[in-house]
Amino acid sequence: MIPKEARPGDDTAGLLFYLYGPGKRDEHENPHMVAAWDVTVPDPGRSDDFSISDLAMLLDAPVHALRGRRPALHVFHVAVRNPPEDRMLTDEEWARVAREMMHAAGIAPHTDDQGCRWVAVRHADDHIHIVATRAREDGRQPDTSWSKLRMQEAARRFEVEFGLRRLTHADGTARRWSKTGEAEKATRRGLPEPVRETLQRAVREAAAAAVSDADFFERLAAAGLRVKQRIAPDGNVTGYSVAMPGDRDGVQKPVWFPGARLAPDLSLPRVRERWNGPPVNTAARSAGVWRAAAEKVRAAADQLGVGGLHQGAGDVTALGDLIVVAATVSPYLVRSQMRKAAYEFERASRAPAAREMEGQARELYRESTHVLSRSMSAVGRNDTVAALGFLLALVTAVEASRRWHQAQEHRIQAEAAGRAGRLLHEAVEVTVGGNAAREYRPRPKRTAARAGAGRRAAPAPGIRPMSGSVQEAVPEHARDILADPAWPALRARLAEVEKTGDDPGDVLATVAARRELNSADSVAEVLVWRLDGWQRQRSSAAAASGGGTPAAPTGGAGRSVPVGKQGASSPTPRPPGEEQQRKGPKRGR
């Protein structure tokens, strides 16, 4: 839950008309009041006899009744929003939130009947707006000096009570979120994301791979960004700003973002910490790039945080850089999962403590980063077999970072590492499935009818029950799979496999045998991921062959289905800009 206090204003009626109106892009739906300072106040959104202007006059009445000088900006406005992954709160729950926020802000304390007047308006599922006027009924001014901090504390309590995603604040590690105007501008320009998000990702990738100031700025320029350095009178570079080509403000000037405005660890001094230490060893043969990186990652995972709090903070930073670079050079089969894992681990890479960028684990992670970065041309191909060992090592390292954050009581960072670890686990299983598809040789199907048995019409593709295929392919796990919430998704994947002409039971047995399943929390979910990798690899192979359809299995029914249908069930959409990753490092859009 995120309470965001807006700048004070002077037009109560204008703000209310906007909140009850259609919005700038007709995004406001069913505007209505959920709470007010007085339960008898009518809702102008649901009353024919009480208008928005009437409500504004009621709110402003204590302001006009003030003796002496009135406050120039008397409108207090705060929006309280839930992240998209949270459940939808009811009007009654939002009403409780509004009353508590007004109490915490000092606008209308619970036991004070002389507090300010306020109303809470809801015009979307995920947030409310609270409008108040800064004039108490007794003519005094409210004390709102600690309003932001106290509303944040109230939000943390509601997160626990309502079972929402638990956020944190004031530890200096949160990313810089795009503003509403930036999101609206991206929509108008037809961009898939706000410019700030694009710049943040490009700068982080450059910082993670760079080894010097010159290398860093060269990578920013190569990514297609405009770069402006801040140079002191003595000639030293003390900072930098970046801008996207074509991104201009209302007077047609470029919109520049200093590194510190993109993320807390992207200011030039924090970026420089990555290469101010001794040079790292990047020697590795092209053929053994993934193997060399995996060995260093495993060794670093054992050493993460052993040097204390400050070295541990440096270790998780270096691990975050490694995941960022790995996402840019990973096989295309799992690049979407890797990019999402890098995004999720970003918060875990910033520990709320001073960091020391020296130490054994940090050096091993940095060596791995440069091994991958300097060998991009060698590892950028779709070599999922070689990459599997590295991904497994990366899962181990991220789990080690999660345990370290837990030990330091960094709850939000531990949760971020957990989400990144799950995505990396998914990438591992997709890789397993892709490798199985590359080596798959279908078994001939039995077509002879049993003697004396009546002939039975074969069911249409996708119609036959898949439970039999599961019991035949993985009998030891069949009972748990069929009772798993992920079973419907697995059944859908098996139906897709059958539509391509492959035997679903044979394919399921093949991907299940590639790696053990006993340690999986959900065998059904693991098999879904492996079948996703299977389908992506088969589609990629069919497209590379130029035939447009996957080869029909020998001895089968000879059916063939266009490749587009084969990959349609993938649950992981391609992130913005990923299509540019096939030929090397990402370019700015």
C-alpha cells in the first residue's frame, strides 16, 4: 500500500470535478465517495440533489470562516494505491484506510471532533483519493509536519491486516518509479514503457559490464542513449545524465535524467565502485565460457557474506551485476525469464548498509561477469546445453543471498531474492525442456489392433484425457500431479504437444527423465516449465529449417501444425526490447 501526498493546492472544486470526472483518458470508472468526515454527507456521484460544487463549498466552509489570513494553499490531497498484485479491497476497507490516513496525517484525529473536513473518492479498483481542507472547525491549523512518515507507518499496518504485499520505506534502496506524467507520455508516443524504465535498464547493463569510466560512457553511447557528462573546474568528471533520442519536454528540450534519479546505485560514484578495485581475471576459452562462469559462481556462493555486513552488501551488488549481464547474453530460449529475474533481484542487490566492493565472493562474481561480457559473441548463441550448469549455479547463489538477507533482517531484500530465485528456477526447467527437445527421437507408435478387439475411433487431437499419459509417463508422481493446482496448465501443454503430432505421453516421459523431480515443490509446475522449453525449442528449430512446420514424428499420424500455434501457450511474454537481443547487446529504443 502506497500513500502519496501531492503538492498542496488552492482549488477544491477543480480537484473534485477531476476526481468525479472521466479522467484524462476516460480511465475513471464509477467515481463515488467511500468515506467522509461526516457520515451524513451525501455523495454527489450518486445524488441528484447534491452536486460536486455543493460538496466543495462544504469542504471550504471552515477555510472561509477563518479570522485573519487564510492559507494560500489550503487543499490537502493524498492518493493511496495498492500494487497490481494485491487483491481488490472493498469500499468498506478503503473507508477504514481513509479514516486511518487522515488520523495519521494529523488532518482529522480519531478522538478530535474539531478536525478538518475531508472526503475519500474511489474511481478505480486499486486506489482512492483523499481531499481535505487545512482548516479545523475551531479555526486552528492542523499539524501535518509528520504526515508522510505516519501515513507510511499506517500503510505497513494495513498490509499485514489485509494480507497485502508488504512494502518498506526509508531504507534508501527503493527504485525510482516513473511518475504518472511519464507513463501518460509513453502511452501517447506508443512506447511500451516509460522512458525512465528504458534508461534505467540500459544504464544498469552498461554499469554491470564496464571496467572503467571510458568503457561505461562508451557502452551508454553504444546503447543509443544521449550522454552528458558533468565536468568540474579541475577537469574531472563528477556526474552524468542520460536522455533518450526524441524524448523532449513541452519546450522541445531533451529530458535528461541524472544517474541518481534512475536508481540509488546508478550515481557515478556508486557506479565507479565496481571498477575502483584491482583488475579481475577474465581469462577463459570461448568454448568453456559458461563452465568457467559456473565454477566461479558456485565458489562465490559459498563465500557470500562471510566477511561481514559491509562485504556482504558488496557481494550481493556484484551478484546483481552478474544476473544483469547474464540476462543480456543468455540463450534466447530463457531470455525473458532472465530479464525478469534481473529486474526482481535489483532490490536484493541494494542492501541497506554501506558496502565494501572487496572480498573473495565479490571478486568471483565480477570475474564471472566479465567472462560473460567479454565473450558475448561466443555465448550469445542458443547454447542451452552449456548454459544449464551456469543457471543451476546462479540459482544456488541467489538462494545464498536470500539466506544472507534473512540473517541480516533485510525482509524486503530477502523477498526480492526469493522472487528472482523462482524465475531462475523456471529458466532452469525451460532449459531442461529445450535440451530434451533438441535430442528427442520419437518412438514408433503402435498401430496394430489387438486381436478380437473392436475397432474404436481415435479421439480428436486435444480431446483425449491426459491423465492416462501422466500415469504412464510418471507413475510415481501421477497422484500428486493430478491433485496439483497446476494440473490444468500441464494438461493444456500436453494438448498442445498432441496437436503438433507428437505423442504427449512419450514427450512427458522424455522431459521428466531429464532431471530429478523428487525435490520439486510442485512437480506439475516443473513439468509445465519443461514443456514450455520443449515447445519453444521445437518452434525455433522449425523456423530455422525454413519449413514453417515441425517435422512429423516417424510412425505417427503425419499431422503438422503451423509453428505459430506451437508457441502460443507460452506463459511468459517477451519483455520490451528483447527482440533486439539476438544480435548482441541491447540498443536503446
